[in-house]
Amino acid sequence: MSDGNQQPGQEPEVVLLYCQHGLCHEAKGSAWYQECAGLSIRAIMMPCSSKIEVSYILKLLESGADAVEVVACPEKSCKYLVGSLRAERRIEYVRGLLEKIGYAPERVGISRKLSQSPVQLMDLARARADAVRSFGINPMKKGE
Amino acid sequence: MIFAEWKPLDELIDKLKIHRKVLLVGCATCVAECAAGGEKEVETLAPLLRMALKKQDHSIEIITATLEKQCEWEFVEQLAQQVAEVDAIMSIACGIGVQALAERFDPVVVYPGVNTSALTIREEAGLWAARCAACGDCILGETFGYCPVARCAKSLLNGPCGGTRKDGKCEVNEEVDCVWNLIVERADERGRLESLSKFKKAKDWSNSSHGGPKRVIREDLRQ
Ligand code: SF4
Ligand code: SF4
């Protein structure tokens, strides 16, 4: 299935929204950036994954992101108890909405991880990129 | 609160695709409480519609606004400037808000983006349930605070119907309490069971929608 136009040479742009506790302690406070061959990643730290609203994710896709990966704490480790559970439910809801308008729900995903190194976070983004590659670029980029 | 829910997205997309520029308007009151038509929902539905329309090769601009109350003229007026720029409006307020916009901004076409379906209470996060049907002749005083008009599947005034399940749920929906079971239980708790078997006059439905469109005048409030 394709919901967009696959164009050779265009690598997926992935937005990574991660809970502050998703990043390991050593990497905190330092500006971290990881070069990823063949992939464009924008990583944004959130105070808690529950801060991620459905509208934020849709706006990211509307503005051309090919995929969004949310990194939330495992259920029992969430500092706000139900924050990551809420995030997970919202992601499910967004995926349902995407399906209804003919977009691949795989464009949005969530991982439950704690204290990841920057490299590990990038791997999660890469996995999301791989999951959407077959769907082509985001149809919002058509005619740019 | 007045409860509403989004119409199917296909239906909304179909309405909008013939337009050039559309104003999507929400209301920060009841429909925000039921997570269908507040600012959050406007800012969720707008990108969704833009994405859907773009995918179908329709280039339509969607601008947004959310009024404090879409059923008050003072707030409706705040849209005048934006409405001048568009060739259609989609409102995700209840039917009252939709009609207010249609009346004020005639001849601009106004589409309802939601179906207004009930008067509800939020029982818990993400769960709303009917509590009133605006019958115009409230009988809560005789039914121990439970409304059989809105909460009995058959709107019985002399229930229970006989179909109540063993666990006290309604025969029509196993997830909903039989409201007549609740009424009888509360009457019993208060030692007032006999009050339910008293003869009652037929309910007066003339003050509900059965009596024609409602129109109320309060001279003390008129200018
Ligand atoms: S009896 Fe009528 S007015 Fe009273 S709660 Fe029920 S529907 Fe509403
Ligand atoms: S089981 Fe109770 S709520 Fe359901 S229809 Fe019968 S009386 Fe009404």
C-alpha cells in the first residue's frame, strides 16, 4: 500500500518526540546530535509523553514529517503514573484517524523505553523510518 | 452538557472539497467538555482535513477559530472579519451554534461538522451518558433523582419493563444500568417504595418538542 509518492533519493524525515526520562542521564544537559546516514531526524524532548496532544502529531505530519515516533516510559516507570499510558492511547487514536483519511497509520508509532542513549533513540527513529519507507513520502509534500 | 460527536470524516471532506477557503469554528463550552468541538478538536480536525483534501488533490485553505460560546451573538460577532475571507464555514459546535452562524452570516454556507445527540454527564474520563431529554415536565422529584425519559431505553414512566437483567442492567444494553432498577432500589432504601405505585396523572408532553418549536418570552428581561 502507498499513501504517497515514492521518489528516489528522498529519505524519510522523522520527528522523534521523547519523554525527558527516555534519555539516559549522561546525555542530559548536553546538546546531543547524532548523524544518521540516509535519514533526517528532528528530536524534541518533552517533559512527559502525556504532553503530546493528537493535534501536535497531526500538525507535524501536515507540515511534512514522513513519520513521528514517540518515546514514552514503560508503564510502571512513568513519573506521572498514567502519562505514558495516555500517550499510548492518543497514538492509537491518531493512527485510527490516519487510516480513515487514507494515510498509513504506521507513520506514527510509540516505543516504551527508559534511559536511552542518543544512539538508541536514533535507532528507534530509524526503525520508524524503515516502517514507512514503503509508503513513500508524505502526500503533504506533493507539489512542494 | 450538550453532547456532540464528529460526523464521519468522509462526509466532512465531501462537503469541503468544492470550496476555496473554509473557516472551521469551534465552541469552548459544551462541545469542548465532550471533546468534540473545542479548541483542541478544531486544531485536530483542521490538519486532518487539510491532509485528507491535499491527498485527494483539492487545494483548499482552512482557517480556524474557537469562540467562547457559539450560541451568543456577542461572541458570534467576533468572526465577522474571518468570515469575509471565506466561501464556507464548518462549525463543530452543537446545532444551536451552527444555526447562529448560519443566521448571522447568511448567505455564506455553514456546514455542521458534528452530530448533536444528547444531554449528558461525563461519568468518568472518556465516558459520557445521557441524563436528560429536555422533556419540559421534569419528574425527577418522583423518580428519586433518576430520569427514566433519558435513561430508560423505552422511556417508560411506569417501569421496570420486566426485562431487567439479574445484575440490574437494561435488557437493551448490558453495559447500562436499568434506570428503573435504580429508581426502585433508591425508593426502597428510603422506605418509600409505596410512592412508586401511586396513581399519577398522564405526563404533559406539550412543553417538550412534541408541543412544537419552543419559544419563551420573559418580559422582565426584555428591553
Ligand atoms: S424528566 Fe424530563 S426534564 Fe427531567 S431530567 Fe428527565 S428529560 Fe430532563
Ligand atoms: S430494562 Fe429497565 S432501562 Fe431497560 S428498557 Fe426495561 S425498564 Fe427501561
